Amino acid sequence: MASNDSKVDLIASVPLFEGLSRAELAEVAKLMDEVDLPAGSVLMTQGDTGRQMFVVASGRVAVERNGQKINELGPGGAAGEMALIAEAPRNATVTTMEPSHLLVADHRGFHSLMDVSPTIRLRIFEGLANKIRSLDPNAN
């Protein structure tokens, strides 16, 4: 199991959480479970309802959309961030490419944290807006 400091450092590298203070990141870290999965484990399937977000602590995952590999994520990479905000259909399938150690946050626990901390909620929404802007060069 990772120490709380190493979990906080890893979470701090995720763009969605970039506006959070160290103390706020520690609150997010408390929500995140750790899992070890073998190569070939499917974390999420395109079209399924998303309820969890994954952060790669070690290992690599492949991201596929419509059967085509569109990305690989290694340590510090995050998949499923949108599921923390709203349960909705996944827009990609993510599979471990090698044995991987992951941090996992679920929708319900994350919303509970945002309910008791409006500051975290605001900073998360700002991080989400920045991510959306980065995906669409015409966004304003």
C-alpha cells in the first residue's frame, strides 16, 4: 500500500485536481482505494455507465474508442474523471497492458466530499472546465 504522502503526490499530478491544496488533496486521497490488477484487466467498457475514476500508480493502460487504440496512460495518468462528476456512458474502453497498481475513486464517495467542501467542488469544476478547454481548441 502506498503511503498517504505518495498517494497525495500522485493525485496532485492529475489535471482534474491541479487546483486543490495539499490538505484538499489529502481528503481526496482518503477516498481512493488501491487495487492491483493483472495485464488484460478491463477497467471500463465504452458505453457502460461510469461510476469510478482510476489513477495509474504503476503499470500501463490502453485507452480504446470504437475498437481503436487512442492513448496509453502510465503513472499519473487518469481515466474516468467524468464519472466522478456524473454517472454517464463511458466514452472509451480502458484495459491494463501490464500488471498495474491503481487508485480508484467512486462517484458516491466523491460527491459526499464535494457536499461537505464547496471549495473542493469549485476547484474540481474549474479543473474539469480546463480539461474540456484543452480538448477543444475552439472552446472559450
